[in-house]
Amino acid sequence: MKILITGGKTATALKLIKAFDQASIILGDYGDAPSIKVNTYEFASLGPWNAEVLAHNLLTKCLDYGVEVLLPLYEAEIKAVSKSLLLFEEFGLKVLVPENPLLSSTKFTNWCVFDLGEMIYTSAAIPVENSSDLNGVYSFDVETGSFALISIADPK
């Protein structure tokens, strides 16, 4: 499986690599990208930042790189892609983003990854009772059971 994680030059994206240990990972970011390729991941440029065509650009890059799963991290990408989920599905691409994302500045220490309600990775044990509406990467509070969709600020 090949996964494109955006925000590839950020610590958040680098942290997510361990959630997909059996996948080929492309860490994509806007502007210049480091020319680093190791066994578990490689970097790729997503071109210049253009907020007007984010979903189209990401779809094109996924097709160009043979990506099967897209994990957008920038806030504007999450909003744009969540409105275009049907288009990505028509091209056979899975997107790890909820249909109606609620972006929040709340961040918890622990984090987990959901694929259509199924937890595929967690940094700490957490009892999950109703996760059917979760899709993407979330931080969570073990004590309260609160989840917050992880996103990063858009590049300037």
C-alpha cells in the first residue's frame, strides 16, 4: 500500500510514519522537498501552495505517484478534500478524513489513526466505544475520552 501524507516536512507528519509500518510512505509538502529516500519513506514536492485548487492538486499527485491512501494534514487541505471525497473514491483512492471535519486547536498528547471507524494505530491504550464516525488522525485524552482531529496550520 502506498500512502501520501501531506505536511511532509513537519514533525507531525514524521511522527505518523510509525502508524503505517507496512506501507510505502510519501511525505509530500509544498515548495521544495528534500531529496531523501529511505526504506520506509520518501519526500515529494506537491508544487506551489495554491489554496484554490488543493483537492485537484492532491488528486493529481496521488495519481502521479500511484498512491492508494491520502492523509492530508493542512487545515485547508482537510476542508477541500472532505468536500471532494466522492471524486477521490471514483479514482479508487481512500482518504483518511471525516466527511464533516471539525477542526480544533485542542491537542492532546496521545494520538490514533482511524480508517472508517476502525482504529489502525494508537500511541496509548484507549477504550473506544463509538468510533464509527472517526476517519483520520486524532489526538485524544485518555481520562476524558475526548478526541480532536489533528491538523496543522497552512503554509505561508
